[in-house]
Amino acid sequence: MLLGRIEMLKRRRTKIVATVGPASSDAATLDRLIEAGVNVFRLNMSHGDHETHAQAYKEVRAAADRAGAPIAVLADLCGPKLRTRRFEGGGIDLVRGSSVVVTTRDVQGEPGLIPSAYDLLHEEVEPGERILLDDGNLELRVVSVDGTEVACEVVRGGRLKDRKGMNLPDSRLKTPALTEKDRDDAAFALGLGVDFIALSFVRKPQDVADLRALLPADDAERPAIIAKIEHPEALDVIDAIVDAADGVMVARGDLGVELPPEEVPVIQRELVRLARMNGKPCIVATQMLETMIDHGTPTRAEVSDVSTAVFSGADAVMLSAETASGAYPVEAVQMMDRIARQIEGYVFSTSGFTFGPEAIEASFLEHQLPLREAVARATALLSRDLRVRAVVAFSTSGTTARALAAARPAAPVLAVTPLERTARQLALVWGVAPVCVPAATEADADVARRAAAEQGLVDPGQRLLTVAGLAGDGTGSSVPTLAVLTA
């Protein structure tokens, strides 16, 4: 079989997250983005104000209603972004090998003096550690610390302009991941009714716990927490962070600055694997089709980058400036959709979505599986052996649907839920087509057949699987059920 002749998959499994911004916040563009394939819209709280985000949220919900689709909204908190202050003339030149002082005093910068807006900088860096500036394009090495003054040597020079980002990859920061601005933004996002809140610069599970303490206790009202992995410190306790969060994001912008760039692809692959092992969604983000901010087509390297994320089995891929401020927001989504469906067509035709990293399968078999994972794996195997057209998951909280998706069945997972919030949150999960059926609180063969037919997944005489009860411990009323139906 020639690779070029492999057909695109008709129903994309990998979800698309698109950032809302000036280029995409009007009703007409939002309609086109949903038609192009957006599953989740992101509100970037690092930019804009509450009024702007509230209007964007309103427009997204209206567009989703017009499309009749369960489209989710993710509020992405800013986190403790470290920046320089301003300079006389707008910037200074840093020359390799020269000396420069970084100060935490509130002063204007000048040649030889870089003011830091991060007040604790002088307390958290030590001689020999690096200070990276402007997304890692410039590098300083700390020589000594005297009070508020941090003497440095310029390792990699260039032009440093106002308000550029700072990264401290060798330092353990004292500032919490959840800033006061984040707390205000989280309360605002809760008031809107967003489905996900992404927490930036997570370094330990307590960061996730701090945000969760601000959220409602009721599952039906609580947005899911996405932990953004951007700092090397998080990797030391990544298992605990994944356990504490509801999903993760591989935020490759700051992660690629904090770590050697050659390590990021391996970490991306491992984070996708770890999230899948825990039945939680994983988003791969940053610079995926960045060329399409200004151009109508991506580079071949960008196409390969998106393909790598899809090959690894990521739940979702994310567009940032491409849709927020770029000249081709709809075209960027269309391109991402085509890349994903082409790669998925190849994976489906060669392995039926087993997503072969042998390490995944081997790690599943190292110990006795919990009942939920065992039933989900058995369902995925049946979906291949019986060539079923859909796996219908009856899922109130979304747990059953997520467990089935993590097992990567060959057929789409049609998640039937009575809760609109659950349906929207499942819009982020690989291979899940959520549908809200208000009365569907338990498995019902007629509901399964009707829902699958309405979604165009099945024709008369074709087979379905129905699954329910994976949210509990297998006792009482939560005993899992698995049935084979004919439409």
C-alpha cells in the first residue's frame, strides 16, 4: 500500500483547541472555526480583559448553539510570568562576555542594568545558575548576588527590549503557581461557566490543590483542571501532578526554554503516554502551525510536528496565535484537521489505533489491572475483532467515556450523558463524540441505537457495543456492563 494513497479518516479522533482573539471572536469566524473542526475554544487570560473575555465566551456559546455541538471553553490562567521592566529608549544591547547587573529595584533599565519585575529574583538565584531572557534567545550566567543586585555575565547576547520574559531553569522558585491575578481570573472564569481551567507553571501537586480549593465541590458545576507542564521542577513529581489534575498540557513554549530543546520531544511523548495511562486528556501546545500566523500554508516541519503529536496518541493539539491574531485562523484549523485525519487514517489502517508504543502495552501488563481499565481494554479489543461501528458509553460523570477512550478502541466512542457540562468536557477527549440525552442515566439499548443512528455512526444491521458502570468500584449498582447490539 502506497502511503500517499491512504485515505484520511472521516471522523477525526484527535481534538483541536483554538485560542480566541481579535482574529476569531466575531460570530461569523467562530461559526467557520466550528465547521472547520474546533472542539474547544481557549480564552488566554494573559491577554485582554474580563469584559473582552466575557463577550468572547458569550459568542462561543452562541456559535455552539447554532452548530448544535458540545463545544467546550478553556480559561488559561497567566501564572507567575517573569518579565523585565522597561528600558530607556525601549531596550539595550547585550554583548557576549560583557557584565550586566539584574536588579529587583523598581527602576528604569539602561546599558549594563536590567530591572526585573520579579521581586524575589535576587533571593532565588545563585552563582552559576542561568537567567534566560526573551524566550531563551538571550542568556546570562549569575556571577554573584549582593542584596537586590545580581551580577551576571552575558553568555548569549542580542537586543533586549521592554517587558520581555525571564526564565530561571536552574532555580526552584518560591512564588506560587497561583498568583493573585490568577485567583481573580479563576473566579471570573467560574462565573462565566467555563468547562476547563488551565493552571500555568505547575511545579508540584499542591499547586493543583490550591486551585481546586477555589472551585465548587459539586462535580456537575466544577470545571476540570488542566495542569500546564512548563518547568523542569514539575517533571520530578509528574506522577503526583497527573494524579492531582484532571488533564495535562505539554506547554512547549516555556518548557522548550527551560530545558534543552532536544529533550522536549521525548518529554512530550512520555507525558502523552502517562496521561493516557491515567485516563486523563493531554493537550500538545505551542508553535504547532506558527507560520500560518502570517502565511496561508505551514512549513513541512510544522506538518511533521503536528503529525508527531497525533502519532503519539495525544488527545488534542492546540493553536494559539494562529487563531487568536493570525491572518488565517480558519485555514489553520482546516490544515490541522487534514493533518490529523491523514495520520489517523494511516494509524487506523496499520494498527487499528493500538498506538503501539510497546512501553504502553507492557506497562499495562506489569500488574493486575483495575476493573475499569480491564473492561476498557476488553472493549477496545472487541471493537477491533467485531468491527463495530461505535462504542456507546453511558456516562454521567464522563469517567466511563474517558476510560474507554484511553484504551483507544477502533470505533468512535459515542458518549451518552444527561449532563451538558459532561458532554462539553468530553469534547476534549480523544475519539469521543459526546451527546447530551437528558434522561439517559443508565444503559438503554434503544437509546444507544437511536443516538448512534442520529450521529451517522451506524446503519441497520451493523454492530454496536454499549458500556456503562465504569465510574464505580464494581460493587452494588456500579457493576460494569458490556453488551453487543445490532442496529
